[in-house]
Amino acid sequence: MTGAPEPRIDPDVDLGQPDDRSVPPGPTAVLLAVIAAGGVLGALTRAGAQAAAPNAATGFAWATFGVNVLGCLLIGVLMVLVERCRANPLLRPFLGVGVLGGFTSFSAYVLDVHRAAQAGAFGVAGGYLVATVLGALAAVWLGDVTTNALLDRRAAR
């Protein structure tokens, strides 16, 4: 076939393409420090949310659900912004990998499902399992679509 190549789903995976490189140039120590600082902020925020809304083993883990869905909404927003706007090359590692990586927690989500199932709350475990995946996907989509629409409206002015 001829014509333009199909866009890659995840441009981060092809580091052989200079335009696809998401790692900012410069010392690795600076990059790691930026990610670590963001991770501390994200993890502290998640810990605060979980301390404010603890859940019983047989209950729906609302705090973990909330931070994971909110984190997915924010990553949807962030990815549009870093694709469409000029920004410091350390912004994505700080916010995406650091803050949002520390804020969200797939492992806590799976542990919550496991604990609910172990406690015999199979309905809660299954509902939480499905609700988190669907909520996360919907949140990323909403963040992406809304941010693109807002930027398009702004550009049209």
C-alpha cells in the first residue's frame, strides 16, 4: 500500500523515531529527581485521600476508586496538552510519571478487589473491578475530548 503511514497508537514505544522521543534531553539525574519529586507529591495526595475515606474489606474502596478515576481524567488532559502546547520537556515526566503515577494506584485497586473477595463480598469485588476499569476509560476519554474541544475553541478565536 502507498500513502501516509498509519499513526502509531503509542508513539512512546518507538524511540528510533526522533519525533517520538518523550524523554527530555539532559542529565538523567535531573529527570529522575523531577519524577521522584512528582511521585512524592502524588503519593502523599493519594495517602491523604485514603486516610480521609478509609474502607472496610467488605466495602467499596471509594478513595482508591476516586483517585484512580481522577488520575485517569488528568492524564487524558495532560496528554493533549503536551501534544498540542509548548511546554517544558520536564513537565510530562513530572506530572505524568511522577505526580499522576504516584497519585493513582493499580496495585491498591487490585488489593482492594482481592480483600473484598476474600471477605466474601463478591458483589462488591466484581462491581469495583468493573466500575474502576469503565470509570478509568471514560475519564481518560473525557479528559482527552474536553481538552481538545477547549483548545480547538480557543484556537478558533
